[in-house]
Amino acid sequence: MLTLASFLTAFYMTRQVWVVFFGNFRGHHPRMATAPSEPVAVEQAHGTAQEEAIAGEHEHGGHDPHESPWTMTVPLIILAVFAVLVGFVNITGGLSGFFGQEFAGFNFVTAGIATVIAFAGIGLGWMLYRNAYATSEDADPLERLMPGVFRALNRKLYFDERFHQRHRLVYSVHRPAELHHRRYDLERRHGRGF
């Protein structure tokens, strides 16, 4: 299962990097058509005209991408440096001893398999997305190839829908129990039992 997760992570991150940092800027003409797999229409995600007018009061110019301010960049650089240093420190088990855990040693076979799987995910992501999204109207290549898989992934494997169904069920049982508890508590406080 972790092998599949590493493959999907490499694929997804390659897609993200390619779509965000390469190609033409597509923000001036956002996609207005919605695909059946999109949970919310793209044009509705921007809000009503009144909401956009209120948001427009706080805008800082155009919508062109720009570099983050130093207050965001410096902490990210510090985190990246520490992540790399801690990774190298732990190759010899340095952190395992610090946290009182047993160090199993570096396994080159496991590391090799993980690296090959990661490169496979990166390669597949690059092959699918290197020419994708030339315009804002282009559909996702994965949606064209496997619409069912794309829909499931785009809807986060339907976890939100299942959570809301479960929440409604729990709430439908919890609310009457809570009201009964409050009634019992009030009657008990005022000396009137059931």
C-alpha cells in the first residue's frame, strides 16, 4: 500500500509542478465550462458579483503571479534546509538514538525500489502533463484517458460525501439524546425526577 502511495505522490507532485510552474499563465481567462467530475462549477467558485466587488476593494493590483514576500519565503527555506539536514543525520540512525528507538539500518534494496517507483510516477506525470493545459479550456489528460478514475480522485475518493452522510446519521441520533440529557439534567436540578 505504501508503494502505491509513493507512486501516486510522485505522479501527483509532478502534475502539480508542471501545471503550476510551466506553460503559459492561464489565469486571465479561467475555464468556464465544467466537467462532470468537478464537484463545483469553476465559474461559481469565484463568487457572486457582489462578493467579487467586495473582494476587489482589497486587491493589490492585477492577477499576474508574483514572487512571495520574504516573510513567506524565508521560513520555507529554513524548513527545507532542516528537512534535508535531518534526513542526512538519520541515515546513520542519529535521530533514532535521540528518540530512544531502535535503528534498523539503511536498506539499499528498499531504497532502490522506492526510488524506481518514484521515478515511474514522475515519468508518467511528465508524459501525461508536459503538453497539457495549453489553454484554460483544455481538459485534464487523465480525465480524457480514464474519466472514472479521474472523477474518483477529483472527488477525493468520495470521503467528503461519506463523512457528511455519517455526520448526518450521528447527528440524527446525537441530537435527540442531547435534548433528553438536558431535560433530565434540568428536572434533576429542580428536584423533579422522572
